[in-house]
Amino acid sequence: MSLPSFLRPCSSLTAPPDSLYTHALFPHPTPFPHAHCLWWPSPTPRTILLFIPGNPGLLGFYVPFLSFLYEKASPSLAILAHSHLGHTPAIGQLGIPADASVVHLPAQIESIVQVVDAIKSEFGADTKLLLIGHSVGSWLVTQALKARPSDITGAFLLFPTICDIADTPNGRHLSWLFRSPSARVVSDASVLIRWFPLRALSLLFPSWPNDQVSVLSSLLRSRHSIHACLTMADDEMRTIRQLDMELLKERHERLWFYFAEDDDWVGKQRDVILHCLQDAPSAVKVVHGHRDIPHAFCINHGEELAAQCLQWLQSGDFL
């Protein structure tokens, strides 16, 4: 399967034989580590969809969601999923940053902007570029939109944690876990479960498909990846505070929002966001999801969210 010129093959990961995607690396310049990517190709791409995950930023969790979307969409759609720097265990030293600062949010934003620039350079100005972000990935997408407003055609924000995450129910209960020294203690303790059997892990998460349990297992066996995820989460608590109302109002025509009925990573901030959007010059595209679809939709509800994104793509004439 051919790759765009800005991607390199990833020899340490192999997709199943019947997969429509391939594993790849985006070689970010120093001091950034290479980032794990998944690429779904198109023979004649009219639209490129760039997906940014939540935290942890392991793309394996999102394969069912993105594969379903790709299969149901037009052949003119290509999809690139980009992991967070330092989050992917299986790419070895390429995924372990020498400088811990590169897993913080400013570096993650810059890495996404580099990918946006590479896509526009490779496929040209006439190709539409759409971004989908999940959870904190939604906030990162808004920052990319702010940095490259003329290059991004539209952005889909799924379960968006784009303001005051520390003041959400989960933020209040878990912030201590992300701070030092807790983050280091937790990541170092991962050596105790390195040989924890996959079957036993499945018993702890009986509703999870086996493939998703395997992704979780790979994370739990990687001290470096756990620390990167927790370090970035701490930065989220400190950095993502006040809602960027100006950006939402200025770019509202390019934004789609998907909210869960109950979401402890969003909490009352959903009402803050919706109140801001009431003052937008024209109608804003917002979907309030089914109560059975949780924030971590990628585990068991990828197809439902893919169907919703497909409706957005079709209604916006992106396919």
C-alpha cells in the first residue's frame, strides 16, 4: 500500500492481512520523536481527513471507528490518523522522547500543524482538509484551526474537552494522579503488571472486544508511554482553562460538535460552550448523542459515531 511522501513505513507494526489501512511514521523534526500514524488511501483524494485522538493517544483504539467511516464514505476520501507524541509503545525508541517537554500540549499542537502543512503541500490547495478530534484531541484541533485557518475546511469535535477540564467531575477526582510525583510512581509501577496475562485483563474489562484489550495491554506494559499520557493529562488540567469564545464564534461555520448526554470529562462545560454558540451569527451544527454512547466511544461504539460523521461529511458536500 503506497504512502504519501511525508510518511515512512513502520516496520515494528503490521496491520492484519485484510486491513484497508497501513501503519506508518510521521518523521517530525528534532527534538520531536516520530509519531505513529494510520493511513487509509484514496486513488483520487478529494478530501483528506486528519484524525486526532484523545488521551491516551493510541490509534489502535480507533481502528473500528475510522475503518467503518472509510468503508462507507466515497472513494475520494483518504484518512490519516496521527497519534500524540510519545504515546505509542510499539514503535520503540522512535516513540520515546528524550526531552519530556515534547509530550506537553505546545509540542502536540506544533506536531499537528506540521502534519497539516505536509498534507497541503502533498495534495495541493484544491484538496479539502477536514479534522476530527476526540476529547482533548478536539482542543488540539481548535488550536490547529487557529494556526492554519485558511488550510482547514472543517472540524468535527467529538466529546469536546475544550475548556476547564480540571473543573469537570473527572478532572476534580483525577487531577492528583497526573501530577508529580504520582505520575512517575504510577508509570514506574507498570513493571509490576508487565506479565499480567491478556486473558486476565479481559476478565477485568468483559465488555471490551479482544482487539481493544490488546491495545490497553500494550499501554500498560510501557512505562514511557504511561508517563507521557499522564504528563500530558497534567498539562491539560493546567492549560485548557478559559473557553476561546472568539475562535468558536469566528470559525463556527466550520465546526461540528458531538456531545454525550452524560460526560464526566465535559460536565457543566457543555452548557458554557452551547451558551457561547448561541451568539454565533448563524446556526451551529450540534448533535446531542444517545445516552448509551460514552465519552470513550471508541471501545464499543465506533460504528455509531462513524455513521454520524458520515452524515456530516455528506451534508457538507465534503465527499
